[in-house]
Amino acid sequence: MSPRHLLIVAHGSRRLASNEEVRRLAERVRDLRSPGIDHVESAFLELAEPDIPAGLDRCVALGAREIVLFPYFLAVGTHVAEDIPEAVAAFRARHPDVAVRVTGHLGASEALPRAILEVAATQEPVRGV
Amino acid sequence: MSPRHLLIVAHGSRRLASNEEVRRLAERVRDLRSPGIDHVESAFLELAEPDIPAGLDRCVALGAREIVLFPYFLAVGTHVAEDIPEAVAAFRARHPDVAVRVTGHLGASEALPRAILEVAATQEPVRGV
């Protein structure tokens, strides 16, 4: 199978720490070493680097032949519905040889409700302190 | 064990559809019927109803004796670090008999990297269309 990369696309923030959280998240996903994903990168719609075109290009430079773009957004808005598809369309025009798929956004994912219950359940018992 | 409720707290948006996504997420979590959680509600920091005090009070009105508050935020910012703890402190002053625990926010959760890989892996093969 040709090298498949996961690109986690976040909104981007003026708070450097928020962008750093996204980059660390990409590292945490990478560390899981999923057999179906050869590499994990992050990119930002605005306010942080790399932007989406640069993030996609970086995947290609690192050898990706397939890219799964994951919109790290809680809700569908203009960003998810329009901005990301536009950036992907522009990328495809530049790289017709690289396959790109955009997944559903985080807020709609099937995996999210269980993940939330895991957070709620796995920590110490409820206390009033 | 006394009734334990999960309160999913989101930022809130001017877009009604985004708030509706949060409410539906709470329903999806509720539908999983976790043995450790008796009920699931949602609340909003601003821009939507119920706000956090109203959401906590609603849990109490529905019978909660323990509340797990899950910050549905991608990053730690003032909202997670200050606004939510302040609202919880005010609630505790009003309801010293109800235990409240605030979990880590979504973006930092241990469950998130695996959930992202699940989204990336479980959908159809990557295609350039």
C-alpha cells in the first residue's frame, strides 16, 4: 500500500499554547503507530503555521501518496463546509497523483461519544473538592 | 451509588446549528447507556442556553447527587482554566450536598488520539474524489 499520511487540521489560534496542543496531539496520534497510517502531521486553517496547503505539501514531501485529512473541529461551520474543501480542491489541481480524503469532523465522529464516556469513567471518583 | 450525571459543557456559538450539534452529542452519549452515568446533559459557557449554572441546577432537579462536568473544548484557555472552575465553585457554595468533578478537557483526553485513528481508519479507502 502506498504511504498514507494523516493530516490533522485545526482552526489555529492567537494563543501559541493552543496551537502547541494540536501539534502535541498529532504526536500522540503518531505514537500510537496505527498500521493503517504511516505518518501524522498537523496544519492550521489560519493564525498558525503550517497552513493547509503547506501541510498537504509537507505530507507529499515526506512521501505521502494518500492523505487522510481530519478536520479537528467541534462543529460544522464555514471552515469545515467550505474552506477545507476549497483548499483540498486546490491541492488536487496541483497534485493529481496524490489521493486525498476528508473525513467527517471531530464533533460528528462515531468515536466521540465513547471517548467522552471514557474520560468520565476512567478518572478518580467524583469528589466535591 | 447515588445518581451520577454527566454535564457536557461547550463554549456556545451564535450559530444555532453548532449548539444543536452539542445537544445531539449529549443525546448520543446518553444513548450509549454507560453503567457509570445515569444521565447526560449539555450546557454552554455563553451564547446559548442553558448556561453552566442552569445546566448544573438542571442535573440537581433531575436527581443528580454527583455531577461529572466534561469541558468540551479543544484547548485550555481562559474558559477552561478560569470560567468553568468559577462556575463550579459558585455551584458548590449553593449545593454543598452535591459532588462535582471537572474532568480534563477534550483536547487533552487520553481517549482522543485513538478516536481520531478510528475516524481515519473506519471509513472507505482514500480516493481522490
